[in-house]
Amino acid sequence: MRKDIRYNQVDMYYEIISEGYNFFTGVPDSGLKEFIKSIDGFENIIATHESQSVGIAVGAELAGKKACIYLQNSGLGNIVNPITSLCIPFDIFPLLVIGHRHTLPQHKVMGEIDKDILDIMGYNNYIIVHGDNNVK
């Protein structure tokens, strides 16, 4: 799955669970709040750091779950090492649901290069969710 779209987040959640995803973890992002609020009936572990959520997701995958990690694209840099040194070598590819932000100064650069980073890593299991960049 490799998508870069504007999504109704509740519909996206139901599409994801229809594909068998049954474990969720991530760092909360106000831009993904409708998606996160939709998670019901499945384990959802809130992480304090994006790299922690990758470790949690890999553990869930090893335990037989199908994991989804949610994060803001500004946190994408925090998961480059765990993705390239843990996920890719062991063929474990949790779905990344990435809230895309790019208009505020602190999000501008990552908003311009997030897909490039994923392409360079060769990581194809993600959805980039565009939306309001100034969500509260």
C-alpha cells in the first residue's frame, strides 16, 4: 500500500481494518485525531516517541498481529534507523499512517521531503494523509 491522499479519516480507519490491521501504536497527532479516535476494539498503545512505536509494532507483528503506526511527518526522521535496521532486514513492514504537515516553519522541510525519505529507504507500506496543517 502506498498512498498519498486526502482522506476521510474514519473511512480510512475502516479500510485499514478491512485489510486485517488489528494493532495500533503511535504518537498522537492532532492532524490525525479523527483516525485515532476511530480506533475501537483493537489494541492501541500510545508511544512517547516514534521510534518506540516502531519497536512496539514489530513486537506485535512477531506476536501474530498486523500493526499500524500513526505519526506526524515531522516524526518521520525519528524512525529512519528502526525502519532500516529492524523492519527492512527482517521483512516486517507495519503500515505507516503519516499526517502530512508542511505550511508551518517547523514542518516545511520535512513536508517537502517526507515521500523522498520513504522512497530512499524503499519503504512502501504507508499512507500520507493530507489535511489542515494548523489543527488544534
